[in-house]
Amino acid sequence: MNPVSEGNSGDPCRLPVIIQGGMGARVSSWQLAKAVASAGERLGVETMGVVSGTGIDTVFVRQLQDGDPGGYFREALDAFPYPELADRVWRTWYVKGGIAEDKPYKLRPMTNHVMRADLAGLILCSNFAEIWLAKQGHNGLIGVNYLEKIQTPRLPEMLGAMMAGVDAILMGAGIPYQVPAVLDRFSAYEPASYYLDVEGAEPREFAMTLDPASLVPEIYIDRLKRPNFFAIVATHVLAQFLCDPRRVTGQVDGFIVEAPTAGGHNAPPRGKSTFNDRGEPVYSERDVADLGKMRELGKPFWLAGSNAHPRKVKEALAEGAAGCQLGTIFALCEESGLRADIKRELTGQAYRNQLDVLVDPVASSSGFPFNVAQLPGTMSEIEAFNQRTRICDLGYLRHAYKTERGKVAFRCPSEPVQTYLNRGGKIEDTLIRKCLCNGLLATAGLGQRRIDGVEPPIVTLGRNTEFIHKLIDNDEGCYTAADALRYLLEKEW
């Protein structure tokens, strides 16, 4: 059950049967990723724990401002190979004893086309710290998940992950064709570029660049291992594109084939969109990957979306997949970063067969459909949405556009409407847009404190939670990542 593949480095690459989904922000924390990788090792089955890279720098600085509970990030920064940079980041963000409960978190600067050196250093250290912590105490696999839609932090975040020895980088929510070449360059400790998607600009008109030596002198770094790159795709068509050497420089090492029933962001339906009576986009056979075509590519692939059942794992293996990626079953386990009260409510509703997840076509400013759990007190309720003052102060999902002066600027459909219009946006793009950046951090217990209260959460989940009745025996029950793995793999300790 543990096939092997050759990566670009020529080193054998272990392929997991189970990949834990990279759910942001902080739901897929280092604690969850470590628990999955450790449990797989104890069970004798290759598994991969995945850290969510979404908003990882804000997750990091807010925990430092909370006093670094447990002292974990201090330990990780002590392991960072360039102490001068690690200490500078620590001195900037750490608050001994934590900030007062009624005080707002200090914000890190927004990332832009040309990045400030101090921000690049913060992103580098935060990615290193989270992945370093996930890798401690076991020999299992650890990956990190990024969104192609969030491009501006891309170069320092991948470099930080590689410095921590990440085993795989997973990326979807767009066409991540530039990633393999960057991994090849960074593995040789050479400068890399990443072209920014800019509305109104020519392709490849605006490049972001990073020389690793500008952040960490080469004397502090041994040659970096090139991690596997697994692209997250909705159909075989995109997988075929990413395997075309005329279009993609460097090697894609495998694919996560994500069905429309998976949580978080989904690709929009192919062709003309239609909607059901709840306003959800309707998917068709065109949106289902042809597994025969996937097998023809000769790359390992994993199936994702409503596969949290041992029968589904076996069926995936029978179809030629290396295994499955699973999110929701791990989002509800004890080690996930979901706020405890939200986790209990979700688990209870799932057990009572009352959990409702809506595929919202306009919630996310990314433009992708987003699965939203319908929970009281969250932004799924129109009252909570209407009471929130629109503000964009994190900016992860902002859109880049070319100004009349030929420069790169940014706007977000979830920012104040007049601000968006002043930046050339269209009024229709702003309707019912929710702030995922702030909402998802609140879901993980790191919501910003404002004059009118703490940011309301927004919860995303997959639409299949039938597994819950196999893992708990009442609506107040709980389970661990190891329990989930034993169920999925039908294993005993």
C-alpha cells in the first residue's frame, strides 16, 4: 500500500495512502498534521499530515501576541538556521503574557507586488515554524497546502517550508503551473520568479522575485531538499495541462483530484452555470474527472471529496489511485484548530443528521464557490453578515489589477463598497461577499477584536459527515485523528 515514486531530486518519494486535507486558516494546524503523520507511523501505514499555509503568517503573529501559549514557536525559532532573522521576528511580534483580551491584534503589513524585506522574513519564519513543529517526534510525512489565488506571499512561504524539510507542497484554487520551476530553483538555493496574475495586464508582465540569500545567507543553509509537488485539480483536463512540458517548466509529482462535494473552495462548474432552488451551482458529468485519463498520465493521484469511508478508500485504490485526501473527518477531530465550541456544535449536528452545508457561489472574494456550514452566530446568518462593518485589513484574497499609470494595485470585493468602486471595481461584484480572511481566523479562535465586538466566524466543511456515527456514540462525543485513521483503514492498534 506504500508505492514509491522518483521526484526531481532522484530520491525515492514515499506516497501516502491517506492525505489529511489542508484546511485554513489554522484548522489544519501543526498539531493536527503531526497527529495524522504520527498515527500513520504507529499503524504501519503511510499517511501525510498537512499544514494549512493559508494566512499562516497572521496565525503565527497572533499566537505570538497571545504570549506564545506552550512556548512552541519559541522552540521552533530556536531551530531556525539564521538566528538573527528569527530573533528580529520574535522581538517584533512576541508579547510576554499576551495582549489584554479587549485589545486588538497588531496587523502584519499586507503583501504586495514588491515585498518589504521584514514582511518576507516574517512569512519565511512563520512557514518554517509551523512545518518544523509538525515534523517533530516522528518520521511520517508532512505537507503544506497553499492557494494559487493567494500569490503575493508565494515565494517566501515556499522557501520557509523547504527550509523546514517539508515533504510535499499541495496547491489548488487556480492553475499552479509556476510552482515546479520555483521548487527546482530554491532547491539549488538560486533566485526564483513568480508571475502575478494582474487584471488588465499582459501575461507575465509583472514578476515577483526572491533570492534566498537576500533573507538567509547561504553559509547558514545546506542544499534544500526539493519537496514533491501535488497539484489539486477538479478534472483530468487541468492535470493534462500541468503535465505538458511546453506549458509547465519542471515536474508535477502527483495530483489531488477533488470532487465538487469537497469542503472549502471548489472549482466552478464547467460550461454555462445553472443553479438549484437554494442558489447553489449545479455540477454535471463534465465536472467529474475521467480516472482512465488520470491513469494514462502515469502520475500518482489521490481522490478527494466525500471519501471518508473504508469502502471508498479501497475503491480509490482499485481505480489506480494512490489513496484519498480527506478533510472533514479530520476537521472535526480533537487535534484540529477549529474553535472548541464550533467543533462541538458541528459534531453534534452531524450526529443528529441536522448539519446543513450550503455551496455559496458568491461568499468568497476569490470568485470560487465556497462551502459554508449553516450555523447560528456565524456569517452564514444574514443578521451576523449585515451587522459586520465591511473592512479589508488582511488582504489575502485581494485581486491585483493594472492601474492607468501602469502599476499594480489591489482591490477586494469584500472591502467597503465605495472603496472597491473607487478602485475600478463593479458594484455587482460586492453583493453578499463575505470576508473569509477575518471570518476563518475567527473560526480558529484568532478573530480580530474590534470596537463593535470580535469578528464573526465563517465555517466551511464538506457535505458528507456520515462517518460520524462510526466514531462517536452520542451527540456530545469526540474522537482523535488516530481514531479517524483506524476507521478509514480498518486497522487495530
